[in-house]
Amino acid sequence: MKSWRAAWTLALRYTLRHPLRSGLLAAALGLVMALPWGLRSVVDAADAAMRERAAATPLVLGRRGSALDLVLTALHFRQPPPAAMTLGDARAACRRSEAVSVPVYVRFQARGFPIVGTELDYFSQRRLTLAAGRAFTQLGDCVVGAAVAEKLGLQPGSALISSPEQSFDLDGVYPLKMRVTGVLAAGGQSDDHAVFADLKTTWLIEGLAHGHQDMAQAGDEAVLSRDAANGEVVANASVRLYNEVTEANRNSFHFHGDFEDLPVTAALIWPVDARADALITARFRDPDEPLQIVSPAEEVAGLMASLFQLERLVLGLLALASATALLVCGLVFGLSFRLRRDQFTTLEEIGVSRAALRGVKLTEIALVLILAAGLATVGVALVAAAAPTLVRLTLS
């Protein structure tokens, strides 16, 4: 017992006397231990988040193309969006079936957050509630997610300006200054990181509607020509286009074309029962059909299967890296013990047994391993705690 106590004391003092060497070894071994478990935590968080979101949305309708891109854009508002369809297409999909269809238009951003054009039914279907303010009711209103409000310091009554798609917009589509009417309660989903507005507001951002001053009351400097006979007024380039909807100019805004012909990215569909689900799905089985309907749960399952295969490949590479790290650490210990051969010889000459000296060496290795295990545990705990947030930010 005394020999082991002495071995522990000698090993502990040597470890503390060389903190840099011991710390680097422990950090390297801790990283080797933590990487597989950290990777597993991130993959599990991604799997849970994506499956939960997909399970809450039975069907997604959109333009034929990549089904996975359609699902990621419709559910997680990923940019850039797939090709758009028309609002009329979205309406027609459920016209003869018992289902709730909610169109979404994902194309624009505001200070790095996606702007989602949709309808009020979106909030009821997603069971989203407001933490403050009210829902959007008029052109130019928007509701922001909890994370958006926190990061940008927004509250009901604040203003949020859409980001231009390009630095120089030759079409004259100006950023829109939107009114924040409400803030959503945090739900731990992609909705926390989005800005929601009415479809008409997103079409206004795109330039499919505009407002201008009343030409009947405009001064001569803004008029190119007047026809007194029929009251027709032709404006010149000085007519001011609005980039903010106010009470004073609200009635001047008008849209170009029929609403049914305007674009949406996708339609989220909630059939009332299995029969309605089958009827809607059967309508879009023809590969020549320009639209497709997909099951988010199936697409996410396929994506996660591929991700798990990739994880196994990464774990195999990590195993090789771990083996290399262990060999390097073994080499460091071996060289350290060789450099201290004279010290061990002196200890043996004054009566310390070889078994006790082996105990000193094993205790030094054990101390480093214990420290490495502690660092790995802390690292894995931090990654596991941050993984859901990291996944949501990545998906958003």
C-alpha cells in the first residue's frame, strides 16, 4: 500500500510539474474520445429536428424537380428556392379533396433571415402563438420569429427592411420597409428564424405590385402628357415609387395580373384523412405532370439514411485518426520515460522496487487518461447542448 501511495505521489508531482506536456496529451486524447460522441450528438439532433418537422407536414406540392430541395425550402425555408408554381396551381390541388392547403413563397430575405410569404392558416396548422403583438393583417405587415426578434432587437411597432437580391436593381424593385406587428413565441423550430408576411407583401417586394402618387393631383413636373378629353395622365420618370406602405398611400398600390397567376414556392397540404391523402397523391403520379407532390417524412428518411452512411464512413476515418493519436501519445510517454531513465535508476538504487517504478509510470498514464476523459465528457456535454441550436441554424 505504501509503495502504491508513493507511486501516486511521484506521478502526481511529475504531472503537475509539467502541465504543458500533460495538458497537451490530455487534450489530444480527450479530442479523440469526444469526436465520435460529439458527431453522434449532432446527427441525433439533426435526425430528431428534421423528422419532427417532416412528421408535422403530411404533403408538400411544388414544381417538379428535386423533391428534397422542395421539402427543405418549404419546411426549413432554405435558399435558393426551387422553381415557383402559381397560386392557382396550389389552390387547384385540393379543390376536389378534403384537405387544408397553405401556400408559401420563399425567395427574399431581411438582414439574413428568410421572408416567408404565406397565409394566416399557416400559424394555426403549425400551432404557432404570438408572444407579443398581433398577426399581419395589411399589406406591408410582418410577424418575426423569436430568434429574429432577439437578434435584431425587434418588437411590435419596429420596422424591418427587405434585402435587395442584387446591388444594382435595373428593374427598379426597391427594398420594402415592413412594419413588425407581432413576435412569435419560441418553438424550437425553423419558424423561430424566419420573417412571415402576407403573400401580397412578398409579391410587392418582387415588384409585382407598386404604388405611386395620385397622378390626378400631381404637379406638372411629374406629368409627361395630359388628355383632357378622357382624363388620361401619362407620368414621367420623376414619379415617386413607394417602398413603404402607409395609411396615406395604401390605396395607391395595385398588382399586375390575376392573383391566381402570381408565384408561390410550394403548398403545404394537410389531408383530413387517409382517403384524402391517397386521392391527392394519386393526382400527381404521372411523371409528365408539371407539378409533384412529395411526402416530407419519406424524403427526410432517405436523407437521414444517407447521412448515417456518411457518419459510418467518418467514424471509420476517426478510428484511424484515433489509432494514430494513441500511437503518438504512446511514443511521447515512451520518450519521456527514456529521458528519465537516470531518475528511475537512482530511485531503484535507493531501494524503490521495479514494481513500484512501473506503478509510477502506469499512474502517470492513468492521470493523463483521467484528465482526458474529463475533458471529453465536458466537450460532449457542450456539443450535445448546442447541437439542437446548431442544427436549427443550419437548416434555416
